[in-house]
Amino acid sequence: MKKLLKIVTSRAFPMVIIFLIQLVLIVEMFIILKENFIWFYVVSFVLSVVLMVVLINKDTNPDYKITWIIPILTLPLFGSFLYLFFAKNKFAESVSKGMASTTSSFHFLMSNEENTLEEITNPDAYLQSRYLERYASCPVYRNTKSKYYPLGELYFEDLIEDIKNAKSFIFLEYFIIDKGYVWDTLVSLLKQKIEEGVDVRLIYDDFGCMNKMGRDFGDRLRASGIKYQVFNPIKYIVLPQHNNRNHRKIAVIDGKIGYTGGLNLADEYINKIVRFGHWRDSGVRIEGQAVWSLTVFFLSMWNSLSDEFLNFNDYLPKDFFKEEGFVEDKGFVQPFADAPRDKEPVGENTYLNIIYRAKKYVYITTPYLILSSEMLTALTNAAKGGIDVRIITPYIADKKMVFMVTRSYYEPLLEAGVKIYEYKPGFIHAKNIVSDDNVAVVSTINVDFRSLYLHFENGIWFFDSPIIKDIRDDFIETMEVSQRKTLQEMNDRLLAVKIAGSVLRIFAPLL
């Protein structure tokens, strides 16, 4: 009864009811139209043909085209209506454009001050870094110290300590914030820092926090003195913009220390509560010049959502260009961001570049494995060519349907020689890729269509850095407590499970 009451009083419940009402009204409209069969047929046929031509010629992922072609062909007018409704998203486009203009401005600033890219002598790494500079407007840095966290508990411990020492400003941008120990600890500390004169700002995704922080979350933030922006506020009328979310996780302290990775601000991420067995996640802390990119990512998002314009130079550390002011690790650090609707899948291309340029191995951890044709081809071709390709996914699923789709990709991967493991103690939420002991990415990006095509994401590319060994060692340690999947095991699955997975894969781009 208590669980039912919680569902009924949640923000999601009225949205579901209103969505169902809208769906019934749409279906009823098409039933009425069918009574005029001839006109209905002509309009349906013409509209479906026009949309098919548009889709086929559209510069987008082929898997998306197939996913939309099926409903347009089977339910012409209804499928066409859905496509027209969801294909355009002015909100995501406006945010993407706003972020692009501001990030290009900071790229101009950096390119006039240093030429770190030319210091990369490895041809493959140089081309990857140049891609991120040119197509994501994200420069590469040295003069940066990096630390890897194989568990959320370690990440949160250091984050709290750094926030305690903040002197000027604290920026936080997270997909999920939930009630509990993590948020209570953090908000208590943030209030204290505000009293000390520290500028505290928060960006959170409304969908990610919808059933977690309550309707009065904004009022409570305002009362505590925390300045905030809500990304993509949920509306009761179903809109295409609800499909795009801010999945980024960024923390910046004084412009000198930054955090990112898979971790949100909720208790399961540090195993204070148990939801799907042991929760294994990862994150990174950077200190030095590369933090400037995380600062700009936050500011560009803030400026895109707010009427208040924050000047970037006001948050640039005074000693930014003094190399002696930073502790330097060997190697290169390149934070990057990815946005939907900008026609450049930065996250996917970064992964593909690493896979195609691998000489010995590629290790990937991801909670969801829903592969585009490009990604599936890259992984299988790498394995067929003798590259040691290994992937770790969860053993305990948080989303049953998505997990079923994830497992549906095992068979072609295993046939090609890819080694797949499931994290036996529970749920792995880390989003890492490491290759050949010299390149790695720690990010917010899942290997699925949502992260690669629909969400706002961010990550950090590392080359020839000491942190890469830590990421590789963490993968090996995780693999040792994971269960390796076999082709025979996949072949022995129930026929109904195989069929369900195959059907769901058709709609994978929408999951």
C-alpha cells in the first residue's frame, strides 16, 4: 500500500495518465479518419512516401532510419504523425547552438595561447586529438594532474574534501540528484560555503530528478542560497524535447579542480543503499589547466538555460597560464562534450577512433550495450583482426528490457571473438574505454543510442598519462569477479527470449 501511495503521489504518475489520455485521443482521431477510407488511404500513402524519401536522404544514423521506416510503413498516418512530432526538437537544437557558440569562443582563446596539439608525436593520438579540437571545439592540455576512482565511495570522499576548501566558486551539473546521505552531506556543506561568500551554482536534469527530489526541490534550493538552473523542465503535454536529457556529470571547484565520470549524487553510487547488488562506478579528478574546459562546459550550459549571461573570463584562474602554478603529470588530457542535434556524434566517433586504431587490445565497461551498426562492425572487425576486445556489462540489470536488448548483441560479438563479461556482484555503471596502455576515456557516455545520439554528455580523453594504467588495472580487477559469457550459453537461451531480444533490437534507437 505504501509503495502504491508513493507511485500515485509521484510527479511521474499524472504525466503517465495524461500521456495515456493523449494517446487515446490520437487513436480515436485516426479511427474517425478511417471512416473516410479513400481520403485516409490517399493522405496516408502520399505522406508515407514523402517521409520515406526524406528519411532515406537524411544525414543520420541508418539504424534510426530503419526504426522509423517500420511504423511509417505498417501504420502510415499514425507512424508519420509520430515521426513528424518527434523528429524536430527546437529545445535541444537551441541549447546545442548556444553551447556551440560559447565553446567555440573559448577554443579561440586557447588556440591563441598555446599549441599543445603539435606536441603529440604519436600519429594516431594526434589525429584523435585534432578531431576533438576541430569538431568539438575542445583543446588538449598538459599541465594537469589526474586521479582515477574505481569506486564511488572514493570519488565522493575527495569531492567533499575539495568543496570544503573552495574559496571562490563551486559548479555542479548532474543528471540525477536523490534524497539521502550524499545529498544531505553535500547541501549542508554548500550552505556553509555560501555563508563564506562562495558562489554555488547547480544544473540538474528535471527528468533525472523527477521522482526523487519532490515538487518543491527548486524552492528548497532557492531557500538555501544555491543558484540553479533546471535542464528541460518536464511538461504534462508530451513533447519531443523530453527525449533529450542532460546526462552530464561535472563538478568544478575554483576553476582549478574538476570531477567527472559516471557518478550521480545519490546513495546507491557509493553503496550507502543497495538497489542492484554492489554498484561499481568510476570517476576522475583533474587539477590544472584542463579544468578550464569543464568550467566552460558548465558556463556554456548555464548561459544556454538562463537569461543571466556569465562572462567566462570572470572564472578563469589568474595564474592559468603560469605553468609553475600547476602540478603536471606526464601525458595529455582533453575534456570534451557532446550534444545532440549538432550532426556530429563526438562520443561515438571518439570510441570508434580508439577501436579502429587499436594495436593490441580494447577494454570497455558500460551498463548498457545497445550498438549502432557502426559500433558493432568496429568491435567485430577489431576482434576478427586479432585485437583483444573485452567488454564488461552488469550481471544484475536495472532496466530489464534494456538488459534483454544488451544480451541480444552478445551472439554476433562472441562469434567474432569479442570476450564479454558480466559483473557478478551486481551493477556496473562505469563508462570507460582503454586501449594499448596509452589511450583511455572516462566519461558519462553509455554505449547505447541514447548517450551517443540523444543526450548531452561529456568525458575526458587521456593519452600517455599515468592514469591509463589505473583504468586498465581496474578493468582487470573487475573482470576477475565477473562471469564470462559463452556462445553456447547464448545459443541455449529460450526461444522466446531470443525472439523478444530480436524484436526489441529493431526499436533499440528509441530505448
